[in-house]
Amino acid sequence: MAGKSTYLRTIGINYLLACIGTPVCARQMELYPARLITSLRTTDSLTDNESYFFAELKRLKLIIDKLQAGEELFIILDEILKGTNSMDKQKGSFALIKQFMALQANGIIATHDLLLGSLIDLFPENISNYRFEADITDNELTFSYRLRPGIAQNMNACFLMKKKWGLPSPTNPHLLKVSLRSYAVLHFDRKEDTATASPPVK
């Protein structure tokens, strides 16, 4: 609802357009030309006897293998490891991003796990946190669809649960923490030279 998936797709489309030398939909754009690789719409398969989580692991292993082989990639990931329990997801996500840092990867990861935003403390020169925030005004949920710096603050899932279905907001602090559903977007890069892409022709 807040716009993160649309944002990721927009970045991916414009990245490809810029890499092939065509105009992009932006006032200006800087990029480091590399191979684009994404994990945005992973699916399970009964035919292939493959769960959603297994399919996602295969995709992530492909990315790691390519990085270890020395390929330069621009990576776009949407909600990694969502096919497993929250504890495994968090531990696995932390380990994956640390491995990306060790392999000097570039890209964007969108996540609901706001604790991943703390990785900026370990990699302040390589990770930036941005968010799409849902604002609550006059008891209504509104979206600006604007990328803002930092980690999301509002709990729009709790708000919607209470407003739409009359469900009580959780009072347990732990439940409050896991109910945070605004989006965090992590940008990670190597701070290398960039190439400039031209804006679209009017």
C-alpha cells in the first residue's frame, strides 16, 4: 500500500533503460553499470516439488554464487526469506546482508523487519535506510508515496486491525514490535564511480 514494490520495479525498469542507453523516467540518474538481478515475485511449485522458501533460497544462492565468481551485480530484493518463521528470517537476513557487504555488493532490499535497519551501525559507509511511511491523520490512513530517510515509525497494521475489524491493538511490547508493518528500504553500495543517465526526452 505504501509503495515499496512499485518503487522497486520502477528502479529496476529505469536501471535497465539506463544500461542500454535509452532515456529514463527521472529528472536525473546516476548508476554504476552492472548486471541487474532481482527477487521480486518468487513462487512455489507443486510440479517441481519446490516450496516458496526453497525457491527463494535457490535464487539467493544464485546471487551469492555470481558475486563469489566476481560478477558485478545490482541486486533488488523484496522481503527476503518471508517463507520461514520470523526468527529464522531475521537471522538469515542479517547473515545475508553481511555476506553482501563482504562481497562488495550493490543494491536495494525492501523489508518489513525494521531491525535490519540497525545494520547501518555496522556498515555506516555502505548502508542507507529509507522508508515509505503511512501517516495517520484524523483517524485515517494516508500515504504520501514519498521516500523518506530513516526507519518507519508508524504501526499501520495495528491501526487497520482496530479500524476495520474492531480488533484490539496489542498491549504486549513484544507484540507491538512484531506488528510494525511500515516499510524499510535498505540501499547498499560500494561508493564507486557512477555513470550518469539522461532524463527522458520531452
